Amino acid sequence: MIRLYNTLTRKKEDFQTHQPGLVKMYVCGVTVYNDAHVGHAMSSLVFDIVRRYLEYRGYSVKHVMNFTDVDDKIINRANQLGIPPLELSNKYIADYRQNLLDLNILPASATPQVSKTMPQIISFIEGLIERGYAYPAANGDVYFRVTKDEDYGRLSARKIEDMQAGARIEIEEQKEHPMDFALWKAAKPGEISWQSPWGQGRPGWHIECSAMNLVELGEQIDIHGGGNDLIFPHHENEIAQTECYTGKEFSRYWMHNGMLQLGGEKMSKSLGNIISIKEFLSKRDADVMRMLVLNGSYRAPLVFNEETLDGAEKGLERIKSALRPASTKETDSNAESVTGLPAAMDTVKKAFIEAMDDDFNTAGALGAIFDFVRITNTARDAGATDAQLKPAQDTIRELTGVLGLRLAEKTGSGDADKFINLLVEVRAEVRKQKLWAMSDLIRDRLKELGVTIEDGKQGTTWRFS
RNA sequence: GGCGACGUCGCCAAGUGGCAAGGCAAGGGUCUGCAAAACCCUCAUCAUGGGUUCAAAUCCCAUCGUCGCCUCCA
């Protein structure tokens, strides 16, 4: 039984879907007006892992991720650049799709956009007005009436009165109540806009997700996800809108990932402490970012710095060490560590599932995998054959695959291999003659060029590093 | 100021009532011409102070500290 932490109840709960075997999952994507950063990557990775694991456990997952492509910031940026807002957002949508591919994140089942959901957004707002949960203001805005929603504040565990105490909300005379939020914003002169019953305008920030959810997944979904900075107001407002519109429970489970920390602070566009995904990938392998996420707990803040990244990279190397071929020395297929492999495979799978079932405890799952890596390496050292190693290595591939790790060996540029082999051959001759200085020079120089040489008992092996 | 989450070895981190996983780093060893890799060994009583319990890192209270949200935000 899978258990997951539900922000709504602040507890771990047994996972049960509305329809047997099918998971409807909606994850808030990005507002596309700039390069996405590694914090966005974290969120997408977290829910990619959730999806992959649910699929591993036999569910079919309908995974929807939206693009918010109509928004103040997009309009501002487009104005600065002197291009149409949708041209700007389309560029960044294409970029983000590429980022996700590069990060080995499975494509969502659907990726709706605000600009393409306008009729449904408008009819959604009309429905709320009809039911008395929203009202048009004199200036052409439409607001949601928070005081009409008894449950308002349930997700973020706060009361309307408490929030007003914060008093950072601008009092707008257009609103009946300071906490009321915009469903529809009247267009300013020259701004991109759509025709509506309330005049030219565009959607407020939260309504798009409610509408796209309804379009893509229906009235009730199983998992709604996103960063924990979205809990309030975004998700709170989504719940309010959707549940007031349908009269039904919206999402059964709410999952929120913690924030990525850079220098002890949340990485965010407004703080400016950003490392873009593109920039990251120019320096490190995608697996490193994923490993960093896996090593932590998705709900907790993630420490992102050179030290933790190095640790993640080394951890990957360690897992890969188990995938190397059998040692070339004499085999001993009957060693205890070799004959024990099948049982250990069984153990690691069980431990993996047990950890992952418990609210996607990836750090615990990795612990099990690392234990098995050691067991596999011990078997190799003891003389296991490739045929004996194969099932163990397949197990590692299977489990790390569920986590979305590629574990690709680095490769050179095609023809390099034969020249490297030649150098290794020459070096073997040199070593026979005990010309150690020359031998070490070749090894050191190759190392500088990204080729690691290791002298084993029965010969020398090399790999790109 | 209000609300929420959290504080486990040098770093990252699992564990939520029964003698503290794992990774990185560090030290010692096997192997090696020397290395590297792999393997073996060593390395924490869980922010602080109270309380509940036969038993607490795990439950309760207080204090200190960190982070997030309350304004755009994954």
C-alpha cells in the first residue's frame, strides 16, 4: 500500500484513486517569460519520480502539466523586448520542453496553455457568478467572493482574519472584501486581451488551473502537485474556485515539494539568485541533478551547492561501479557472496518498494540500492562471472530506472577508442620494461584528457571520466 | 506581527516509541611497481531545558535557531 503525505490533512494517508488503476495527476508548471531555473527542475523531477513510481506499481498515470502563458510578467517582458506576449511565451514553452527532455523527464500526457483555454475559463467564471461565488466589478474585473466559501483557508491552514492582520493586501475599492481575488482582469489600453461578457480582458492568475484541470481531467482528480510556495494563494484559490463550481471535492491528495536552497535562501526569479537549467546542464550531467533530488526528501528544502552536487556525482559513480564487467581474474562461481546474489536481489527490491511506498522515500530507496551495489561489487571481487553478475546488474538498472536515472557511461568522440587502445597497448609494453616514469606519464596525461586508466590483475581497463 | 514546516556525524540525509540506514569527506588496511577502482575496518545518542513512558531522535510543553508563506514565485 502506497502512503503519501497530504498537505490538506498534514498527514500521511493511504493512497486510493477514484478509479482503480488510474491516477489523475495535475502538476503546476511554469509561467513562461524567462529561462527556467534548477528550482523548476527540482519540482518537475519530483513529480516525474512520483509518476514513474506509480507506473512501476501498476498504475496508469494521466499526468497534466500546464503552461501559464498569459500573465503580467509575460506582458511586461514582451513590452520591454517589443514583441507580442504569446511569441515570447511560445519561445519559453519550447525551451522548457527541451529542458524537460534533457533532464530525462517523461513528457506529460497533456500540457494545456491558458491562451488556448479561454472559452472554458470564461464559462467557468460565468458559472461561479451564477452560483453567487463571484461578482463583476464596475471596472470590468471579476472577483471571487472568499467570504462565501466556508472552507476557504483549509489547505494553507489559515483564517481570513489572520491574513488580514498581515495587512499587506492593498485595499481596492473594487473589491467587496480585501481577500477577494481576481478571476478576470479588465484589459489596460494596448494590452493583449480576449472578449468576455465583462468586456475585453484576461484571466486572473488562479482560474486557468481550475479550468484546465476541468478540461483535461474532469471534476475530481487524485493528485494535485506543485512547489510549496504555491500553497497560498494559488492552490488555496484553485480549491475554492473548483469546489464552489462543482460542489465536489477537487483533488484527493495535495503534494508539495520543498524549495531548492541556494546560499541558504530559496532560489527564485524575484531574488535573482538563479542558475538556469541550461547553465546547469552545460556543467553537469542531468543525472547529477536528479541524484541530488533523490538523496533528499521531496518535501524538505534541498541544499544546492558545489559540495552537495559533488556528493551526488560521486554517488552516481558508485552506483555505476556495480555495472562494470566481471573481473578478469580467475572466477569462483561458488563463493558465498556469488551464490547469495539472487537472495540479495530479492531483498533490495523489497526494501526499495517499502521505502518508496512510504511517501516516495527516495533517500531510503537509494540506501537499499547502495547496499546492493556493495554486495554486487563484493561478488565480482570474489570471482562472479558476467553471466552471474547480469541479473544483479539488471536489478540495479531496473530500480534506478524507476527513479529516472540514466547511468550512461561517458563516451568519447567516435574514433578516439582505437587511439586510446593503442596508447594502452604501448603503455603495457613500457610497463613490461618497468619504465614507470613513462608509464605514469601516459596515465596522467590521459587522465587530463578525460580518460581514466586502471591497472587490474589481468590487464588494464580504461573509461571516459 | 500571523500561519506553517523543520533542527540527526565535517557535509547531504533515512529513521516518527524498543539498542541511530545510506552517500560524500576523513583515518587505517587488502590489492598495486606506484596509483586508481573495488573490498574490509574505524567514525554520531539525535538544537537546549523540562515532562509522559518499563522504554523517546521518535509523544507533550517551553526556549533558542533555520526556512517557507502571508506580494509574483516550482
